[in-house]
Amino acid sequence: MSRAWITVASLWTWLVLGLCVLLWLPILALLRLLTFFFDPGRYVAGRFFRQIARVTVTANPLWKFRRTGRVPDDPRRPYVVVSNHESFTDILLISLLPWEMKWMSKIELFRIPVMGWDMWLAGDIPLRRGEARSAIGALGRSKEVLGQKVSVMIFPEGTRSKTGDMLPFKDGAFRLAIEAGVPVLPLALVGTGTALRKHDWRFGRANAEVRVLDPVETAGLTLDDVPQLRDRVRGVIERTRNEMRAAHTAAGEDVRES
């Protein structure tokens, strides 16, 4: 694949993404206004916002993104959803899943003009890293969202690994699930590491997959069980990710992170 073709495809994809972010804003504002009284969880507005990912992925000729696994029967049953983290494009891949989730995201994203406004209107949850007060506020807001029958999406690694190996999981997502009395829904993903390489604005060819795994119930657990729940979920995700990587490699697909 020529360097010129990658550049053209990347420019086109960024243009599509930028236009969607801009065009979605007034529609999101209208949806928020129309649904203010009967949709406090902003399910409708958030679900519309995620369609930016579908349009962007479809527009990019370099990508083949897919989802596998069993989708929850009831999209309004709340889960704390957790996934491994390989790339910025994980967000686009996971947003293809057919139910709404509010994303816990670093506050810097909310400060990006237009994109941040879209995220506020969609009801995503800001987090200022390294500040205990912000973490407490984000977890409190997450409990409200779960109480409104909307799932919350968290990357428990906190950031993407520089080596390609999964980082240790932080406790927050699992503490949240136990305190809110909702199951944890693990996701495993592979392939996004080549979709957008580090220190390069250009996209790369990628065959990426996100797999929905079986929910892990938290009924009867206490905060003393957080470490065990955290490690159990991380183990399930890591084993599945390794199996998926092996299958992709056997099919001749490059899933290396860089």
C-alpha cells in the first residue's frame, strides 16, 4: 500500500470525522431539549452521538472493524463495561456496539471545541486524572447514570500500554460495580494498535475486533472483594485477547501495537 494512498485515506477520514462532530452538535442540542423531561439518562442523545463512530469507520477504506460475542438481551440493563486499551480508535470500535454507554473520559477531551460540547450533550463523564475529588465526583455521576438504566464504559488500565502488554487494572470500575449493585461486562479487543500508530496522524490498515464476554455478577460482593473481582475480570480479558490475537495472526492479520 503506497504512502500517498494512506495519506489520502487518512485526510478523508479525518475530514469525515470533523464534519460529523460539527454537524452532530445542533442535532444533539435539539435531542437534549426534546428529551429533557423523559430521558434523564440521555440515552437517545448518547446513542445518536455514537453514530459518528459508525460513519467514520465506514468511511475509512483502511479499516475492517467488527464485533463478536453475545450482545446483552436488554440494552437498558445497566453494566459497568470494561475493556483493554490499545489505541484512540478503541473508542470508535467499541462505539459500534448496539447499546448506549456513557464513557468516563479524561477532562481534556471535554475541553476540545465542538467535540467536547458533543460529549457534554451526550452525557459522558469527565475525569481529571490524579485528583481524588474529581475521581469521587466521576464515580458519583456514574452511579447516577447506572441508576437511570444506562451502562458506563471505563478503561480500567487508565491509559494505553507502551509495550503492547496489558497494564494492571485500577480498582475504580470494580468498586463502582459493587457499590451500584450491577454486573461487570468485560470486552476484549484486538487490532486497533495498527489503526492509528503512535506519533503519527495517519491511519493504518487494521482488522480490528471487539468481543463481548459473559457478564460477571457482583451480587453479594463487598468492597473487600474488589481486588478479587478486578483480577478475575482482567484475567478473562487477557486470555480472550491472547486467543483473538492468535486467531488474527493465523489469518494473516497484523495486530501488533506500535
